Amino acid sequence: MVQYFWEYVLARSDTQRSDLLFWITGRCRPPLSGFASTPMVISVGGSIDRLPVSHTCSGYLDLPEYSSLEMLELKLNQALEEQNFALA
């Protein structure tokens, strides 16, 4: 599942990666000192009917164990769109 996540990230534009990073960590750029000082943690598990959930204060991403990259893309895109709608 984590491999699917990184495939998803690598296939995004710089702007999309920045949006994803902001959604997960509350920052639109990586920390200057790197992620060792402010880690991003991916927790895999939970119902595949749910959307991924981010916890920006702690940099945690709760990622259900989807069966394919396509399902992960669909669910992550939906979660990001809903978050962008909420910010508008």
C-alpha cells in the first residue's frame, strides 16, 4: 500500500505534490532540515470504504489498504477535492 502511495506521489505535478503535502502536514514545502525533524507518518489499515484521513498537527496519514493503485488514486483525489472545497 505504501508503494502505491509513492507511485501516486511521483505521478503528480509539483503543484499537486505541494497540495498533498499541505493536506498531510499543514505545510506546502518540506522542512528545510528535512523530514527527519518533522516526520510524515503513513498508517495503513481500516475500512477500504473510507477515504484517507490526514492529521496535519502530527503529520499522520491514515491510509486504508486499497486493493489497487487506481482505487488509491480515486480515494486520495476525492479526499483532496473535499478538503479544497471546504477551504473555499
